[in-house]
Amino acid sequence: MNLMVTVFTAWGYDLSLLELLAFITSVVGVWLGVYGPRKTWPWWSISSLLYAALFFQWKYYASGFLQFIFIAGAIAGWFGWGPKGAEPKRLTKREVAIWGAAYVVAWFSLYPILKKIGAAASLTDAFGFVGSCIAQLLMVLQRYENWIIWFVVDAVYTYQYWHGKQYLTAILYFIFVLIAVGGWKRWLRESKSA
């Protein structure tokens, strides 16, 4: 089966079967993540494998490598959350400061590397890579602040993919922005009651 076959063309945009399948599995995985069941993680793994192939093809190298971090996070999340799912907690102010500083340092360290190897969108891809790694780790650790980071990162990725003419993926990341708002509210409420 050829996953690169064009499913349809609209406004000059060729949608491949691979991108369509990646889109569907991603929406399911992230939507489930809002509610915190353990079954979210296999969906993340499938969508990550599919998107890894696409991102490397589009020369979004950091985004491509990020998918393998997502798969590792999905394995950790599956075992870390347990059968009852996520039990959201909050970071301390000190932890927020440490994670924020780590974000900035890692972002500006990765950017020149991506630029040197000819990545398609070095600045935004570095921002998204670092933020996604931190958000993924915080999600596995069941910290509600992961959704705040997802909101910002997904907004930046929406711009990046739209600008790069990967329109369905840009729409996907805009959907992720909206889902992040729902996750943020739900996990905040649950972390207060815990």
C-alpha cells in the first residue's frame, strides 16, 4: 500500500493518505489526553510514527525526531498513569522557573544546529521541539501545566505548517490549540480537587 498516494487535491494542495491517517490518529490521541485515560498513549504512538515519516520528508527535522520522543513518552505514560488514568497535580513556582529557564536555553541552543543542517523552519521548529519535549514530560508526570505549554507550542506549529503549505497539518495544530484549552481547564480543575 502506497501511503504517499494523493487522496484528493483541493486549492492546489495534494493531501496524501499518510497525512490523512496521521491527522486522524493525532486528533483521537490528543482528544483522549484531555480526559486522561491510559488508552490515549497507543494513539499518540501511531500518529507519531506516521508524522515522523511526513516531517522528515518536509525537512522539519526537529519535528521528525520529536515523534520518537513522543513514542517514548507514550510508553512511559502507559505505565506511569496506571489503569485509572491521569491524576493531575501542579508544579511549584520554583519548578515553573526551572522549566522556563531550561526551555529558553534549550531553544536557543537547538536553533543554530537546525539552521546549519538546512531545516525548513529552524527557529519555530526548535521552539516547538523543546516545548513539546517539556510538555510531553509534564504530561507523563501528570502536571496540569503541560496544557499551557501545548497551547503555545501548538499555536507556533499552526503558523509554521500553514506558512510551509502543509495545510491539513496546520489545521490539526489549530485543533490542538483548542483541545489544549479544554485540557488546561479540565486538568486545572482536577488538580485543585486532588
